[in-house]
Amino acid sequence: FPRTVEELAAAVRAVRAAGVELTVLGLGSNVLIADAGVRGAVVILRDLAGCRPQGERLVVGAGADCTDVAAVALEARLTGLEFFHWLPGSVGGAAFMNARAFEQEMSQIWVHARQVTRAGEVVERIYAPEDFRYKYSPLQDSGELAGSLTLQLSPGDPAAIRARMDHNEAKRRANGEMEWPSCGCVFKNDRRFGAPSGRLIDDSGLKGFTVGGARVSPRHANFVINAENARAADIRAVIE
């Protein structure tokens, strides 16, 4: 449980020296842990969670909770992070997958990071929107870990920011996203099919499809929920 980028780097070096497999987790969103557990060492970033305003920017630890960071931005009268409100998971996880919601995504705001290489070295990286694409960030190819991220925001009216956050939360609640444990949206959207994945699953009559304790959500068909003591194998079976 590293608390600083330097401690993260030390952990990576130690794991590599031990010759065991390394798994890194933020808050565990969008991750399905096998019933058998995880082989090797797990580094969990939840204690690497600082968040401080720096002019029109926020400097954020990779383990910070997205909703908490959105609240800091609101307090600092900064707009650009409304989509983080009730976005499940950590900022590092959102960075890795270029998280997108409500027509906003990480690529629009992430400009700098202190990262840890596969060898456990601390490096600095600068990012621009053209470095990203749908559900993709450079971290996916480099294997580097973003420990501290700098997010570029803009001054905004607190009332308008709060209104957008409330709107996003209401929409998530209307979709039933807070009612059951889940891995979030399972499938990417491929617009070549003419509709989002959730709509395609719904149109296929698969809302409520169940294996063991896992079920396609009756509210949003791109969610597979733990309806009743589901095993990881149940959730995977529903996805497959």
C-alpha cells in the first residue's frame, strides 16, 4: 500500500527482484478477481490519494477516489471534472482506460504525470489529447504506472458545476447503477453496429439473464450485477 510515488517505485523494484508476478489495483473497479485469487504480489494504490489545487490544475494521486476529486474541484471553483462525480474507481484507473462519461474523458484534462517504469524508475511524462483514443491511454502499451497526475481544468461557476454533477448522479441512479455490486459497463460501444452495447443486449432480450448469482441488470443491460452471492465464475459466464 504505497503512499508516495517513490514508495510505489520501491514496491515495483522489490517485486521485480523477487521474480514474482505484479498486479496493480486502484479501487478495484472494472476488475473481476478470479475465485482462485491472484498469483504473485498485489500493489494497491488506495493510500496514494492526495489531491491539491495548483492554480487551474489539480495534482492528484493515482489512488484517489474520482468522486472525492470532483468535490475538491468544485470547492476550488474549477470545471472539467463533473464527469468524475459518481464515476466508480480511482483516478489512476480512469487514466489507464481513458475513462469517458457524459461527453467528457480523461484525454481532455490529463496533461502531466509522475510515473513508475517497469524497472521501478520514477519518470515524468507530458500528455496531449492526440495521445489517446476511445478506451485507450499510453499506459496500456508502456506498462508504466501513473502515480501522480496533473489535471488541467478551468475556472467555473460553482452553482453550474454543482448542477452538472447533480444531473450526472441522477442519471446514474436512474440507470440503477448504484443498486447492486457490479463491474460497471462490461462491453465497449462499437457504433458500427448502430447502437450502444447495452441497447443491443437489451434488444436481444437478455436483460435479467442469469447464471448462478450473476445477472444482466434489469435496469442497464451493459451491467452484469452480483444479484445474490455470485462467484467470479458466475459473472464471467454471464459475460461470455
